[in-house]
Amino acid sequence: MKAKNFSVAKIIINIFLLIGIVAVSFPFVWMILSSVKSTADFYSFSFWPQSLDFSGYKFVFEKTDFTRWYLNSFIVAIVVTFSNIIFCSLIGYTLAKFRVTGMKLIFLIILSTMMIPTEMLIIPWYVFSSDFQWVDSYWGLIFPGLMEAFGIFLMRQFMASVPDDILDAARIDGMGEFKIWLRIAMPQVKPAISALAIITFLGNWNAYLWPVIVTNTAKMRTLPVGIAMYGTSDAGGIQWNTIMAMSSLTVIPMIIVFLIFQRQIVEGIALSGTKG
Amino acid sequence: MAKLKGKEMIKKRTLSLQKRKALIAYSFLIIPVLFYLAIRIVPALQAFLMSFTTSSSSAFTLENYQKLIHDEVFWKSVKNTLLYVVIIVPLQMLFGLLLALAIERVGGKLKWFYRVVFFLPYMTSIVAISWVWRLLYDPNSGVLNEILVKLNLPTQEWLGSPSTALISISVVIIWQMMGFCMLLFTAGLQVIPRQYYEAAKIDGATKWQTFWNITFPLLNPTIVFLAIIGVIQTLQTFTQIANLTGGSSGGGLGGPLNSTMSVVVYMYNEGFREYNLHYAAASTVFLFILILIVTLIQFRTFNKSYKL
């Protein structure tokens, strides 16, 4: 690196970035501060909580199904992520590595479905979910996400770069085709798999439109739906400290996970963006 | 004779090998691809069919579309959706680019710290964070009006007034998305070969010239990608609007006075509040066509190859 230490331009840029950091992190700070305020602090505005009041948190755990929503979100996101890793990589591998008739056509069809907005599928999904009584069930929450076109596309791109030689070598050694995919091809595309896992998990953890439609009872709600329903259908006006307690309990663990896996997550998202 | 037989045998063997390969490929694909057809392609066709029928009869009709084009609220939602795109996409990309360039310029140990902090909003739950912003905007308990009072400026209605609500929602989306743009611009900047900058320096180019003649054209793939992704995502905006408007503070989703209603919010209201699924399907077909047109236009206008 060049030894150009403290230029004026650099100081100005740093000041600009620090102002940006204040703007970006302020909502988080405000969320945490508000979660420990008492109701009175919201009626007459006070910047700092007058006293630490944990009644919001107490309410969340005692009067709502918050822990269940957490569990539901976790189940949905984990199952969908796992399914995408398996199926997208299997489809992607087959489409990239087996040069037989029909592969190009299948790939084109899958690719073209990326143009279809989810909103258009939601109405038919809802219709046949009601017919099959999938409404308000885990399967109802999970089935639309099990395979994503983008994941198939991403995996195909990466599987194509796996050298044929090592696959053939495994074949000569008498390895079964399924095992070749699982043991030889999959480890070759680890960065792509972790990228796919991260974006799928994140997307499903945050999903709102489909879960809000397909769930009825409080017990089946996912975290975003639970928070939104608590906020909007609460008759006695918005209980800000409770909602901010819910938001904090949702956001803070995400921030911690992000800080632990920051390098993998940042690189994974950049990877899926640049190759996509 | 023997030679010919050998050749035939090889041909036969490769044929059977090819057949075996095809068999393996199809057996790998059959279940997942059929499932994919069932959850993606069949429903898409079904949505089209539904939009041309009504809940009372399955005969072909244009009724839903006729109702749609005569509904002022629908056109309002289309106008709003386009407004969201025009406000959000350029700004989130501009801020993303400025952040990427600024952080690149700072260099050193601070680089990673800045990147992580600016990326944080993208990582957090949209619903949870929308409620945090709703509190920030709240006219009575919110901090933004309190700051305005301290600065002796007139207070705002923010989400409560039709003239400021759409912009207030856009701010939340930009706040959350600019970190994503920053990340991809950073990745784009890193693949530009250093030699170009060195050559520009030798030629005596100014920083401004270097940016417009080297950095900007070479970022073209990133710009195209972010523009397309940004427009498509913004056309589908729903979660932020649903959580920042409606509910106990009065009015339905997309308020006040439909000033923040997007096409998807309109679809949700018609389909899942009024339970007019066939009519809602027609609005999603409209959304599909909108996305298709925008994607095609963008591919055409942005895909000019820049020369160095």
C-alpha cells in the first residue's frame, strides 16, 4: 500500500462516512432504547428511558406466542434452505454435466420462470392450499420455497466449472452416479452452496407476503407475521415498548449471527450477486 | 471385417453409454422437475386462466380486466408503484456507489468496519425494522418530529399525510437496500485492473476523468444488474408498505387516501381482504407484464458496450 497517510480528502471522507454510520445505526439504537421505556415515556417524549422498564419483554414472553413464532420461522427457513441446497444442486449438476437431449430445454424453462413474479403464483397457491387443506400448516408455509429458479441457475453456473476429469476418474473407480454428485461435485462448489444457503435462509426468515396469507391461527405465524399482526390488529393503540421488544429480539440475534459469520455472509451475497 | 466389427462395437458401446447417461440424468431430474412444474409453472398458467374467469362462472370473460382499467384506485397504485421505482432505484444505487467509492478510498483497517455497518440494515428483518421506522415517524412519540422541534422547524405528518407518506416509505427502503448496492459495487470495483488507473495517472488524467472514463464504464455490468434487480424488487414492494401503513393508526393498507398503495398492496387488498381472487389475479397479470416490459427495455438500453 502507498504511504499516503493523512490527506485532507481522506479526513473529509471519514467524516462523511461517520455521519453515514450514525444515520444507519440510529434506528437500531432507538429500537433498543424504546424497548426498555415505559408507556409514559412515549406519551411525553423522552430521549432516554426514564427508568429501565422491561414490561414490554415480559409481555412478549407471557402474553404472546412469540417463542412459537421464532420456532416456526426457524423450522421454515431451515427446511427450505436444506431443500434448496439438495435439489438446486442436484438439478444444477445434472443440467450442467449431462449433455443429453432435453437438458437445454429444461434449463430454459426453469430460467424463464424467473420472470414470473411470486405475487402471480400466490393466488393459485392459496386456491389449492385451501383445496388440499394446507392452509395454516407447516407444509403450506414451506412448499412454495422448496426449489427456487435462482438457486438452480446459480448451481448450474458453478457446477459447469467442475472439471469433467475428476468426475470421470470417480466413474472409472466405480463410484455410483449419485455418490459422484454428493461426494465429488458438491465439495467443489462449496462457496456457491454457502451463498445459496445464506440468501435462501435470509429470504425465508424475512418472508412476509405468503406467510401472512397462508396462516390463520396465532400458533402457526412466523416471526414477521406475528410482529405485524400484533402491531396492526391490536385494538388499544400501538404498544410501542412491546413492539420494540419484539423487534429487538428479532434483530439483535440476526446482528450477532451476522457479526460472527460476516465474512462468509458478505462474500456469499456478493458472490450470488455477481454471478447471478 | 474385424476392424469394422471393432468400430461398430465402439459405436454401440458409446451409444449405450449415452443411453445410460440419459437415463441417469432423467432419473435425477424427474421428481424435482415435476415438482417444480407443479409449484411454479402450473400456478402461473392458472393465474392467467383465473384472470379470464369469475368465481361464479368458468366461461371466458374480460370482466376482470374491464373492471381493472376503470378502477381509479388501481391506476393510483400503478402510478405509486412507478413513483417508488423512480425514487428508490436511482437513489439506492447512487448512495451505494458513493459508499463503495468512499470506503475504497479510505482503505486500511477501517474499510471492513464501514462495510459491515453499512450492510447491517440489509441483514435485518424487514418487518421488525419497518416497525422501528414507524415509531421514528410517529407524529406524537416519534423522534424525528422532536428533532424538528429542537431545530425550530415545522413538524411533519410523515406517514400520516398523503404528500409525504410515499417518500417516507421510500426512505426506509433506500436505508435498507443501499448496503446491498454498496456491496455489489465494491465487488465490481475490485475486478477493475489496477493497470488502467496507473496508465491514466501516467497520461495525467484527473480523478474526475478517471472516474468517468475508467471506473464508470467498467462498472457497467454491476449497474445493469443492480438496476434490473432494483426495479423488479421495487415493482413488487409490499412488506414495508403493509407494515408502515394500515392497522391501528387508522385506515387500511396503502393509506392515507391510497397515497402509498402499490400494485401488490392493491392485489392483497382485493384478493385477501375482499376475497375477490379472480379479480386480484388480473392485477397480478398486469404486474407480470409490467415486469416483463421493464426487463426488456432495460436489457436494450443498458446493454450498450462501452469502449475504453
